[in-house]
Amino acid sequence: MPLNIRTELYIPDRIKDGYGPNKQGLEYLKNKGANLILTLDCGILAFDVLDDFYVQGGEVIVVDHHMAEPKLPKAIAVVNPNRLDDLSDLWESCCCRCCFSFACRTYSKTS
């Protein structure tokens, strides 16, 4: 069952843009009409950039597996087995597993 949503892909250049979400990338996506940003394998520590986007009315979902801090980015969801409040015992998971689980769960809720 198709989700019937328009998507735009942005992958930052690790050398030029650094690792993870950045202001230029979020501006690019915002100018393309994005109102929901999904970060994959990054974002758990991108407080300033993601918080700014969220405060401006954008929505953010972070899917990551890197070590989290007690503070989390402002987001409608933060999927990360390394959150300090996570009790799943999946802390060794790679982000592929996190993304696959997120996709399966999202699909099951929409079909």
C-alpha cells in the first residue's frame, strides 16, 4: 500500500558539510516544501540545528543508534536504542536495524 507522500532526499557531503543535519541542508529541504525531516543514522546530538527547525514549525523524526545524552533533540519521535531511557537491550544495534524497524512499524500502522 503506497503512502502517497512526496519526498526529497538530501545527503550532506561529509567533507564540505560535516556529519549530520546542518542549517544549509534543512534550508534546502524547507525551500523544497519539506515540513517533516527524517534523519537516519545521525541527529541524536544535533540539538541546535534540529531545535531551530522544530521551533520554526517543522517536524523532525530522528532515527539513530549513536550514544545519546540525557537531553534529546526537539522532535516528534526519537528512535534510538542508546537513549538513556531505552529498556530494549538493543544497544548494540546498527542503524540499519533501527531504520528497518521504524519502516516496518510505520508501514504496519498505515496499512
